[in-house]
Amino acid sequence: MCGIVGAVAERNISNILIEGLKRLEYRGYDSAGLTVIRNNELHRERQVGKVQALVDAVANDPQNFYGHIGIAHTRWATHGEPAQRNAHPHVSGKIAVVHNGIVENYAELKEDLLDKGYEFTSQTDTEVVAHLINDAYKQTSDLMQAVRKVTPLLHGAFALGIVHVDSPDELIAVRLGSPLVIGVGIGENFIASDQLALLPVTNRFMYLEEGDIAKITRDDIQVYADGKEVNRKINEIDAKQHNADKGEFKHYMLKEIYEQPDAVARTIEMAVDNDKSSKSYKLRDDFLQRHETQLSGVRHVQILACGTSYHAGMVAKYWFENLTRLPCSVEIASEFRYRNPVVVDDSLVICISQSGETADTLSALREIQKHEPAGLVSLALCNVPTSSLVRETDIFLPTLAGPEIGVASTKAFTTQLAALMLLLLKVGAVQQRMEDGQLTSLLEDLHKLQGQLHASLKLDGPIQAMSESFEDKKSCLFLGRGLQFPIALEGALKLKEISYIHAEGYAAGELKHGPLALVDKDMPIVVLAPKDSMFDKLKANMQEVHARHGELFVFASEASQMVAEDRLHVVYVPDVCEILAPIIYSVPIQLLSYHVAVMRGTDVDQPRNLAKSVTVE
């Protein structure tokens, strides 16, 4: 969840490290630091808080941070509070280390090091790694050999960047469970936990695989797996597609909300053709064509995900069971991986992750693969085509959202929903579980989504006005029924993530089973109310709230003909077919959460205690 940047070059690399940290700040922002080797010494600066504090400190002493090799880090705290002594890089002797992930057995390793006389200045597990490498180096005088000796001692998931004063042209990288890429330049090379950090200096990347250890110099990259040198392909990417500037928007989150019409349209276009001869839409012949045999044998769908991606999976469960009659299970990956689950034969296991590096989702997938159920087909639904999840599954279905920097997921969520519907349509077509008319109708409705999303963004003004009622609230409920229940959960998650208001999402029919006790004149209730098959039931639930003086904030379809009255506020959402309504109704809850957070003065893009990519469990 932290950010790592490293560089070895002929030019000064301090500005490269700092720019990389700025671009990785979405991964962690409790503290930041860097180390540069200059004049046979480690020069280190660490600061608590945002990267700007580090920038200011380095600017006060630029001479000492002029160097040709160095490592840098932005931290999301796991072991030890956010404090300067816990910030990375950590140093032992002439060695400096940056670390992403968790060393689970650090306590016992620390005891051994204390017995050897090593002193600890931090509360982190990372300092253990630095001392271990230093101890091994004393015996080998070879940095690469020392790292290879230490790595098997570390239990957990981690990525490491390491430098040593006595090897001033050598940068060591280790990847075991946490993402790490090598940026390939000319006469210079780099490492980072996300390629986004390195796009200002290169668009050529080598993706390390599980267990890889790399020795990187200005002119050479050597990668070892299981003690043997291996070749890793260099991939060239289009940097324009990874633009992550805020542009005219105040926050990344708002920019990403407004990018949803185009992002969803791109995702749909990868699978849908306009058949001009019949003036209708059809699935592209090449969409998942190589996997038709695998998909034809699927008899059960198992979805694994965390957070927002889990809510997307919940929507997909409704879709799969309603439209294809395939049984579908959805589970939180962090629970699934530890409960000795039964995986049905002929299952399609869908792993949903924006980053493709979510530790719990990856581990849950690996747990299933260990048991080798008959007919298992694994699929990664992911926004990063070079991620671990993509490499470890049979099928890759991309979400073409582009970079998402805001911690609170927006366009990644709606593109996940669009991609899940496309997958469902493909399975339905391959297994002949859907009639041609139903398939054609849904494809036409998908094509309309871009315009409907644009229309929903025009609600920004009324929603901003509505958000004023939430500024001083301490708690909130979100209600939905059927397909809108997962969107209610998602709305509650968004509000608490960025505004710090306690919020819960409920299936509206559950009100009388407990949550109704919370309702009073100070409790805002957000209701998702499209005119669908559950609308009349939902209206009855709203009456239960109204009778107890709760204040209702309703997002309703125009067809519902709901009328605002005392303590009942209505914002009309564009009419959309019932099946795809979750995609459209996601937008107003995102805008509501955004405006409430802005009014409360919280950090919208980088909310406290959270990080974008959850690469530890």
C-alpha cells in the first residue's frame, strides 16, 4: 500500500524520486522519505505528512541530495504510528531499504537481531529487513548475495528496494507478493511500485514476477528467480493513456466522476459492434472468442472481491441469476480465503480488483487454485493489464477506466459493472441461455448508457444544494431494494470514506428488523428509488421512515412521479432500464459524497487512514 521509487542514472536523480513520490502519493501519505548516495555516504531525509513536506526539506539542502543513485518512499502505516522515526528509508550501517508490504515474522527476527547487538530506532518491520541484510552483507561482501540470503527468512508479502554505499552503482529490487516494476531507460534504470510514477522518465517497463530479485545498474538489468537468471519481457506503453493530471477539476475524484461516460463507453465498445445493416447492436465476434470453450462449460459463478469491487460483484449476482439462471456466489475475499470454502466444479471464478494487486483477492484465488477443482476457469476483471491478477488467471477482462487516483473509487466501479454485464451477455450467448431479442435489447440499452451518464452529471447542482443538509450530521442510512441494495452499500461506503460521516447501507426491507430504531429527526436517509419492480415495496419502507420524522433524500426516476414535501427531498435521475439502473444511480451517490466531503473540509482524494491499492491484508 506504500509507494516505492528508485533510480540509478548518470544524472541527478533527486527530482526524479520526488516526482515519482508525488505521483504515488495516492498509495500512502502518512510520511515520505528518500536516501541518496553521495560522496560515499547515505544522505537521508524523512518527513511526516504529505510529500510536500519532504520536498521543502530537501530544497533546504539540495547539495547533499545531489546523487546518481537513490531510493524513496511514501508510507501508509502498518507497523508503528506515522512518525519520522518510522518513515522510510530505514538504514542499517551503510545499507538503506524501502519496503512495501508486511513481514509477518518480524518480531522473532527482531529478537535474534537484538541478541546480536543491533539497535532499533523505529517500530517498523522494515528496520528488521535492513539489519538482516546488513548482517548478511558482513559475511558475503556482496549486496545481491546478502539479499538472496535474507529473502527466504521473511514471511509475508513485500517489495523491497535496497542500496549500499559500497555498491554505488547497484540497486537491488525484490518482489514477493507486492507489485514492483522496473522502468527501462537509456543509460539509466528505475524501480517503482506503480509504473505511473515513472512515466515522466520512461514508457518501457519490465514487470517482476513472484519471487524475482533484480540487480539494476545504469546499463544492465539482471533478474533472478529460484537462483537462476531469467528473462523478463520489456513492455512499451502509451503514456497518453495514463494521463493522471487533474486538469480543470479541483480534485481527482471529481475529474474521475466526470470521466465516467467516456470510460464506460470505451469498456462497452471493446465488446459491442453496431450492425449497420440491421440498425442494431451485437457482441463482437472477437470478444472473448478464444475462451468460448471454457465459458461454455461453466455451471456456477464465484465472485471474489473487496470493498467497492465487492459491491460490483453483488450487482453481478442479481444479473447472473436473473438473466442466465446460473447460480452465483459473491464473497469478500478476506473472509473467503480463511474459511476452508467449498468450490463447486465447473466454476467460473471472477476476481474483481481495480489494481489487480489486492492482496486478499490474489490470495483467495491462489487458495482455490491449490485445490484444483474440476473445470475451474479463473477470470480477472481488472483495470491494470500488467497486474499480478491478470498474469495468474485464465481470462483477462479489462475495465478501460484509465488511471484512477482518488482513493474513493468511482469510474473503476461503473466500468466494472459495464464489463460484468458484457461478460454475462457473452456467457448467456455461448450457453444459449438468453433469447436473441433479450440480448439485442440489452446491447441497445448499453449503448444508451453514455448519454444517460452525461445526463446524470447534470444533477451536480441540485445534489450540491442537497449536500448542505449533511454537513453537520454524524450518521446516515442508505436504502435500496433489489439491484439498488448494493448501490446503497456503495453510497454508504463513499460517504464514510471521504466525509468521515458514519453511514450504513441497508436493504430497505430490513428497516423494521433493527435499523428503524436509529431513525429520528436528525438522521438523514438516502433512498435509491428507480421506478422498477420493487418500487411499490420501497415506497412502503419510506413511509415507515417518514412516520418517525426521518428526513428522506430520494434519488428517483422521473417515471416515479414522486413529489417533494416536508422532510422529503427528491432529485430526479434520468429514466433507464431496470437492469442497468445500478450504473446510472452510482453517479448521484458519488456526487453527494463528494460535495459533503468538500463542505466538511476533508481531504477528498487522500482520506485519512486509507490508501488506494490495498497490497497487504
